[in-house]
Amino acid sequence: SIGSGRVGLRNIGNTCFLNAVVQCLSHTRGLRDYCLLKSYRPEKFSKEDAKLMEAFSQVLSGLWDVNEGDTVVNPRQFYSIFKEAVPHFSGYSQQDAQEFLRFLLDKLHTEINRRPYVRRTGKEPELSEEAVAMWKKHLERDDSRIVDLFSGQLRSSLHCSVCSHYSNTFDVFCDLSLPIPKRSSGGEVTLRECLDLFSQEEKLDKENSPMCERCNRRTECTKRLSIQRFPQVIVIHLNRFTTSRWSISKSTVYVSFPLTNLDLGPYGPVDFLYDLYAICNHAGTVNMGHYTACCSDENGWCFYNDSSVTPVSENQLQTNQAYVLFYRRSNSTATVRK
Ligand SMILES: [Zn+2]
């Protein structure tokens, strides 16, 4: 039988970013069960060992295959295999949790891809291709439990201000990285305002715009992003870090977000509701930071701070440290809007 999952992860030297992300993924049921049951073994196409997947699953087994949360799991083996796969992550400097999440999901996906290896060409198919055709093409190359759960499709619409030609491009995403609107210190914004800013029409001048298909040259145009295909799990990255020419700064603006019934309908073709189940937090500054997680299970929410796990109440979840939010599609029926 399965345990409570309320087990901490040892910090093995500035690895709080890893511990926080692993706890969030460990509470992603569709991924957890897949790992615990080792369902990837008969599924994967590649003949190579799924080394990272095995090591990741072993960590999850340590977190879930125990009866009481008196133990702590050491992620050392998993981390060293991850660093072999992504050498960029070696060294003991503070790492970015969202970057780690992207690399981890990408590497896991590569190991458990159900499709044979197909060489990717730099040039994507014609811009006029329909979103559905693009998605089919994506699944012909990339198909795994990671894709089932986390992959969505983003539409980028360009409108040429010279000839009024519209064109769409479609990209796969595994997380939405949202800008945070500027506020004076002590100010407060909502997740909706971040989403609005993300999907707001943007004017591109000639130098920064792509070629207009009809004018056959770079022209002033407007660009707008929207969600074309919603994933099961939507990972929302609140982009608190801004890189300027000389330094990186962090926004500590408080962003409020709904725990249930996040409605992404205004940003895509269908009304889907999402419920929050995990949060990755970042406390402190750019150089001196600490990552923690809050995750929900059948019995409520817990605060995961490396090896320590303590229950928290729902009203303690929203802080100005929220950095990556994990929402799952709720069972409420979706209604077609457009
Ligand atoms: Zn044009």
C-alpha cells in the first residue's frame, strides 16, 4: 500500500531547488503512479537504459513506499545522474528551480519517449499549417507520459500593420513563464493580471518583427500569445527574476492566485478550470536564496523544507515567495466557448 508521501529530502549541498521541485513532481499523481509502477519500462522505445528515470523513480519510491514519515530520502544518486545528463548543473552554486524543472522534464521525456528517434530539422513546417497538424507532428516525434501530462500548445498571432495580413505560429510549452506587472513596493497583483500581461498585444517594430509573408519584408506588426491546447497539468512560472545588463534583480511583489477553479478560458479556445496542488517557493535574494515547496495530498497541505515536513493550512499558502505554481485540470466539465 502507498504511504502518505510526507517524507523529506536531505539537502546535500545547496540542493533545496532540487528538493522543492521533486516534491512538487512527487505530488503530480499521474507522474508519481507511473514512476512507482515502473510503467515506463514496457513503454519506452529507446533500447538505452532509462537511467535518470530509474533514479527519479527510486527517489519517489523512497517518498511513497514507506508507512510513516520518520525517514528522510537522500537524492544523491539521482542528482549525480542528473548532472551527468546536464553537465551545466554541476558545481555548488545556487540553481534556478524552474530551469532545473525544464531540464529534468526534458531529459525524462527523452528517456521514455514512445517514438523512435527522428532527427529534428531546424526549420519547422510551413507557417500556414493548422494547429492540429502541428500537434500531430509533435506527437509523431515526442510522445511520453511527460507530454501527456505537461505539454500544451501556444499560439502566437502576428498582424502586419502594413498589409493587415494575419499569421499564426504554434509552439509546444511545458510551462507558462509569466511576467509580473510592475508595482511599487508593498504593491499587490493577481495571477490574472500576470496572465493578462502575458497575453496582451505587443507592438513589434521593424527590427524585431519576423518577415511578413505577404509584404515579403520586415514590417511593423503586433503579436499576441494565447493558449491553443491546454495541458492536464499547467505549470505557471512567476518570473520574479529580471536580468538587466549588469545584474539580476528579484521582484518580491505579492501575487495572489486561486487555490481552486483557476479559469484559463479567457486565454484559449476552451473553458478549463484548474486546481492548485503544489507550489515551489523562493525566499531571499538572488544570491542568497532558499527553495521550499507546499504540496497537497488527500489529507491536506504540507510544507516541505528539505528534510522537514510540516502541515500547513490553506491560508498560509499565499506568500510573496510563490515562484512556480502547479495546477491540475479539475473534473468540472469544460464548456466550448468559441
Ligand atoms: Zn504585411
